[in-house]
Amino acid sequence: GVGHAEAQPHRAEVFAAVALLWLLVPALGAIPYWISGGLDYLDALFEAVSGFTTTGATVLSDFGQFGKSLFLWRSFTQWMGGIGIVVLFLVVFPQLQVAGRQAFFAESTGVEKERLTPKLRHTAQAVLRVYLTLTILAFLAYWWAGVPVFEALANALTTTPAGGFSPNPQSFAAYPLLAQWLGSLFMFLAGVNFLLQYRLFFGREVKPLFRDAEFRAYALLVLLAGLLLSLYLYTHQMYSLEESLRHAFFQVISIVTTTGFASVDFAQWVVPAQAILVLLMFVGGSAGSGAGGIKVVRWLLLFGLLRREITRTLHPRAVLPLRLGNRVVSEEALRQVSVFIFLYTLLFGFGTLTLALLEGSFVEAFTASAQAIGNIGPGLGTVGPMGSFAELHPVSKVVLIFQMWAGRIEILPVVLLFSPELWRRLR
């Protein structure tokens, strides 16, 4: 039977295959830009990697250089990249117990216990149904709100995967205020675990959503950060009350879910308002969604770990299992989360340092690096939401491509790819 160990590919091999796939696909996906978009191959590759990793950072400075078909391809790369990632993390990786993934699924969504649907194929189908539904609803909503039909489609294709490519150089700042409010709503949903959304929309079950520790933390974070930023913008006479709420929530949701749309050029904001957004770049959306970043559930586990260490210092003999919701988190899962956050920080630091040396602006280096590894899209300065990555040094672009790639597949597969042991095993 297939159950035998020999018949199963070893997890290291699956990792290596995934890491290579996520490089090979953009390498091919870059060809349309290269042939018809007037970009050199490095820029074409940057745009393609940014697409398939659902980052949304762009090297386009002149949006007139692309025709409609190329913009549709650009949006479609994010749509495919998003569904690819979600299926990978909800269907493939839980089989292999990766990067604290079993923590997410055994312990955060209750999928192990009540297995969403009995077979993996059904899980993939459930996710696809939610993904398609959200895409179609976003398209209709944007169109209804006054976004031109082609742009409504292109933006809908990049909202659900939390991608953020827009065919409009002004992003959502070009659209009516209703479209901006709807954009916030669909971005918010794009950052929620798709299995929980399946139970909500197709199973009419509201309870699992509100019982989920990660969803509660995610919703609370968006609410508090959104209110804090609105308050700041409003009290500093930057906008009317409605504008303050609209731009604050749009930007907070866009950054937390790692979508990267903009309803206003926040690179022009004052520093305290920008600081809120920059901090949010390190959060990430929910596990089991298309969002990038560290993910809310990992932060919950890290804070739990911290709390436990403090308690342990006070009560050295206490046995302290760590819980998430009503489940105990395995020590292995906690170790994996710690290693992941460590690797993430390391790669972020490496990118920031390299870019600071090459670009000469620390703010740009810091935010460009944070947005790349978190698959967010815009940074601050010249790489802000209305700017472009076109002017960066070629080596900076290569570093950012590496960060986008590693960040999207959660770093570990990339680290394995560079380990001699893996290649010895594969020989």
C-alpha cells in the first residue's frame, strides 16, 4: 500500500520541490512582460515573482506601457499564486507537519478533530469554493460601486489572494469612496482562514469563527489599530471624520492582510501615522488564508510562550502546557514557531542591511525589506504606494526577489534548499 514510508516522498523532498516550483513558475511567468512589456528580464522577473508570491511590489513607473491583456496577466499571476499557496498550506503541508502548521490545524481551527471534510480532495474543493466566491463577489461589488468593469475584474483577482496589484497607478485612491469601503471589507475577508469561511458561508456555522482564537485576535487588532490611526489622522486635522475612518481602516487592513492596496498615498503621511503601519507590517494575516507575513496565530503562540517562561521563572516546578483556544499546543509546534520567527527576523535584517548599503536610505531599506519578506507590496519613500521599485539597484532587486520568494513559502523550504545534506540524500 501507499502507507509505507518508502512510497511517501520525504518531507525534505517535498520542501525542495515546492521551493523550486515557486521559482520556476515566476521565471516562466516573466516572459510575457519581457517580450511585450518593454521590461528587461530582471524587472520582468521582479514583477512576476511579486505576482506569484502575492506581494504586489511593482517596477512599473509608466502604466501606459502595458496593454489590457498584460494587466490581466499581472492580476492573474496573483490569483493563481494565492490559490496555490492556500492549497499548499491547507492540503499539502499539514501532511508533512511543517513550520508549526500542525499547530494551526490541529489546534487553531479544530480541523484535525472535526476534519473539515473527510478527504484532502474535499478540503481543496472547499477552499476553492470560498476563493472563487470571494473573487466573484468582490468583482460585482467593485463594479457596482463605480469601478470601470476591467479594473473591477483586475482588482477582484488581486484582492482574494491578498495580492494588491492594481491596473490603476493610483490604486484605490482613484475609485469612489464606496469602492474603498468595499475594498476594506474584501481585504479583511481575504485575511481570514478559508476553512473557517467555508463553514461560515457554506455550512452556515458562525460559532467556529468566533471560537477561533486567531480570528478573534485578528479582528481585535484590526479594530484597535484602525481606531487608533483614525483618531490620529482626525485629531491632526488631516481628514474629515469619515475620511479618517475610511483611510485608516483601509490602510490598516491592507497592511495586516499583506494585500497592499492604497486609498491614499500614506508615504506622504506624518511619521507617527506611518509608524503604526510599519509596525503592522510584521503581523501578517491568518493561517489558512492567502495573506503573507508572520501570521497572527504565530504571535499568539509566541506571546503564550513568553507568558509561560515568566510563570516558569516564578514557579520552577509547575507543569505548564500551552493552550490555544481549548487545545494544548505540542512542544514541537512551539519550537517550529520560534525557529520560524528567528529565521524571518534574520532574513529581514539581511535585506534591510543590504538595501541600506545600496540605496542609501534607511527608511526605504527597512520598509522595502519588510514588505518583501511579508509579501505586502508598498513601502515608504520612493517605494511607497504611488511609487515604484524601478529605480532600485539591480542587486537590491535580486535581494527583494529572494525575500519575496522565501517569505511566501515560509522560509524553511528555502533554507533546506541550501543544505548540503538534502542534496546528498537526493543523489
